[in-house]
Amino acid sequence: MKILVVAPHPDDETLGAGGTIARLSNEGNEVAVAIVTKGWEPLFPNSQVVQVRSEAQDANKILGVKSLNFLDLPVTKLDEIPRNELNRTFEELIKNELPEIVFLPFWGDLHKDHKVVFESCLAALRPAISSRFLKRILCYETVSETHQSTPNAKSSFEPQVWIEIEKYLPIKLEAMRKYKSQLQDSPGARSIEAVSSLAKWRGSMVGMAASESFVIVRECLRAN
């Protein structure tokens, strides 16, 4: 099965679906990750961009990702790109990958890049393009983004799918440790302790030792 994980920024894929990526890869699926944005000077020094990209390569190798794509769109400026151009970028990605399952950032996340990526990807995944191959679209949660939205003012993350990652949580945490530039000390949301705690808390909701949770956007059960 072909899987595509779309990450607005480096580390979103590991935070939101790292355990699931490791599990799906280990089970013989082909997992591709697309990191959408790239930092730009002077806000983001080139040395920092190079470091984060190297960290992403190391982290995704640990997770077993088959192909890692950098789309190189400007971070924090996605909403300045004409939407038809942005949609076309994701359409090309979808047509190249032909994924059966797609993981996207949650539409209610605080960061505007997450919102724009979700909306443009959904346009690129419309049935006219994806009906031949797409089976499921899921949204993942990203600590420090999904949980920072204003309560009751925006959509809240209410999961419907739990994927058990007990065996793969150590791999997720190992991958996350590669993102040294993004990690925080405890009790920061992007600390190893917080990432581990979220997996254990989500798992406890359904009697699992550790899991990642997702919101279903679309599920297509087609006849053979």
C-alpha cells in the first residue's frame, strides 16, 4: 500500500504520525513524506535551514520512509501564494505518489501554514483526481499547534481513529531526538517527555499502551 504524509514543516511528520509511519513501513507499506516549507533569509539563516533538512533526513530514515520530498515553499508565507498555484503543487505531488492513504495536518491547528496545507491538499485530493487510488484521508495532531487553538472558537481535534504504536514509540522518540533544533526541555510541548506522554494518554483512551490518534476526513470503500 502507498502512503503519503504531508508535513507543513520538518518534524510535523514525526510528531503527528511518527509511530504510525514506523509501523506502516515495517509492515511492508511504501511511505512517502512531503515536507512543504523551507525557511528563508533573513528570518531563517541558511545554516539553520541546512541543519533542519539534515535532521529531517536522519529522522525519516529511522522511521523507514521510502521517499522524502522537500517542496521548498516559503515558510509562514503559504497564504501569499496564489491558491491555484499552491493547489497545482499538491496536485503534482498526488499524481506522482498515487497514495491510497494520505495523512494531513489538522485544519484547526494554530499555525496558518497547517491550515493552508490542509485546504490545498484537500483540493488536490478531490475525486476528479484521486478516485482511482485514494482510500482514506486522515488528519494527525501536532503538539504545540493542534492543542493551542482557541477552545470553542475553532474546530477541536476529536479523534475517531487510534493506531497502536506501543512497539514503535521508541522508534518515534529516537527519530524525534534527531530534530535537535526543534526539541524543547520538559515540560515543553515538543519535549521527548511530552511526546511520549501524549502517545500513552491517547492509548489509554482505548485500552492501548501507546497510540497515535487521527480524525477521518474521507474514507472510500470501493467494490472490487
